[in-house]
Amino acid sequence: MQSHEARPGLVVRVHKSYRKPEFEGMLGTIKRCYGDAEYPAVDVQLEGGRLELFWFHQVERVEERRPAV
């Protein structure tokens, strides 16, 4: 994910190389952004409701699937 993509409402996945194995691969939604626009930190509400703080490079954007028409 690029720093400028970080915004509330974006669905993300925690990178598999994250330092806390219990969060690796989890999906969540960005709730709030902090810091500089070039290097933001983001609050992510993970599956199960837990809120965790990540640097933007520790998560990746998840492309939302849309139903076929």
C-alpha cells in the first residue's frame, strides 16, 4: 500500500511478515489515520473487533470483490 492510499474505511490485510504472528494475514478496516501524509500510522479494527495501530507499510490494501452483473 502507498502512503497516500491510507484512509478511513479502506479494507486492509496485515502483512505476513508482521512482528506479531497472531495478527498476520488478518483483515480489518482503517478507522483513523495519524502522523505525516508521507508516513502515516493507522488504527485498524481487526476481525473480532480489536483495534490495533500499524504503520501504513505493515498492511496491504484488499481489493473488494464486486458481484458479477
